[in-house]
Amino acid sequence: MTRHAGFAAIIGAPNAGKSTLVNALVGSKVAIVSPKVQTTRMPVRGVAVKDETQVVFVDTPGIFKPRRRLDRAMVTSAWTHAGDADALVLLADAQELTANPKGRAADDTHAIIKALKDDGRKAALALNKIDGMKRTDLLPLVQALTAENTFEQVFLISALKGDGVADLFAWVQGKMPEGPWLYPEEQAADIPSRLLAAEITREKIYLRLHDELPYASTVESEKWEERKDGSVRIDQTIYVQREGQKAIVLGKGGATIKIIGELARKEMEEIFGRRIHLFLFVKVREDWAEKKEHYTEMGLEFPPDE
């Protein structure tokens, strides 16, 4: 049989559930998830195979009106991958858009739709988080979002529960061009191990310190040492912008960072299938978001000064 392969970009406003959807479509965890908006900073590729088709799903950063350099880099990355994709899916939080039709998520979503229309790009619309919503509430939302005739098809889904995900996958599968597979059949993600390890730790920080820690923190895997017994030593640095933030990450007597490290190490061992020796350090670097090397580490282009 003829093989097909290509890229499908998942775009949307921050916190629409893109990472959860990509994980559901791929069938394994390839992207970090947290309740904090703008958790995804870089494109993460998850690879799924069905029949003779290989789909590379690209989890993109949320698209919103950027203010800082990092914001601009993330939004540019999202649009770049949207432009390169063979299939494009706009994911929107149905609950948020219904509850706050004039809120930030709605504004961002309508701005994305306008940009797609201006560019002549067709996409599928996936309304996420429909759990418990009435169809009578969903219908006006669908009508409002599809009024611009930008969408080829509309899907009502719950990425968390898996409802409607198979139908969305089938639509994407049908968009993949004929050609050889892009990755080995057993590969589920295209992300360097050092970077994935850093993302896992960043997720645990966000989940543990969702209310206390501001958005501006990052994690880098500074050292990756293969050991003779098959285990790996990983040294990671958590960068924050102020001394007060460092104290929050460390916790009283180092209790918080110990928990973060245990959770991260456990997940790394599950994903990498080997024993992990994880060592975490916290450093204050007020201007880390202005340093080019951090963008390179995250796979983002470093935007010029405005």
C-alpha cells in the first residue's frame, strides 16, 4: 500500500488545551501540560501512525498579542509552523469562550481566525472542553466562529477524556500527502532528550507552584552524563528573575525543590526507561529572557529589538 506522511499543526489561544490534545492524538505524553497559560514555549512534535499514514503533530505555543521578546518569539514560532503544515487545526476552549465571549481568549481566537482568513488558509476548528456543556450553548458558538467561512470542518472534542479525538485524527490523516514516513515507526516524539528532561522539570515546577511562581522562569539541562551501569546523571538549572522567586522554588529547608525533583525524576525514568540521577540548582538571572542562548536552547528564533 502507498504510504502517506506529513505535518499537522495545532494552533490556538493560550490554555486552549493544545498540549493535552497532542498527547491524546499521539497516544503518549510528548508535551508538558499545566493549568498555567503559555506553558508551551516551543514547538513539540509528536508522531502518530495509523494504517499506512504517519502524522507528525506539532504542538505550538499559544497565539496572543505579544508584549515581551519571549512572547514575540513564541507567537512567531506558532505561525511559522502553521504555515508549513499540511493540515491545520485551530483549537478553542468552548467553555471559556461561552462563559466570557468578550474575554482575552475570545479576542485571541477571533484574531487568529481573522489572520487565517486574510492569509487564505483553511483549517479545521476543534472546540475543546465540551464536557458537560449543552448543545444549545455550543450551537451559537459554532455559528459565531464559523461565520467567516474559514473552516473546512468543525469537531466537538474533549482532549482530556478523548471524546471526538478519533474523528479529528481521521480528518488530519486524510490531509497527509503521499510520501515516505518521516520518522522510524516506533518513535513517538521529535525532541532532544536533554530538552525533554528540562520540559518535564518545568512542568513539575508549574504544577507545584502554579499560584506562587510567575511565568518568567525556565529550566536548562546543563549536564547529561551517561554512566557505565546504563543510568544517567542530569544536572539542571532553574532560572528565576528574583531572589524571592528562588526562595519559593527552594521552599522551607529545600522541601519544595526536593518534591519537584522527585516528581520529575520519576517521570523521566518512565519516559527514558532507565535510572535517572537528577540534581537541581536554582539561579537568579533577572535578564534570562533577554539572552539569545536561552532561545536557542528552546528551539526559538531570537527576535530583534523592537
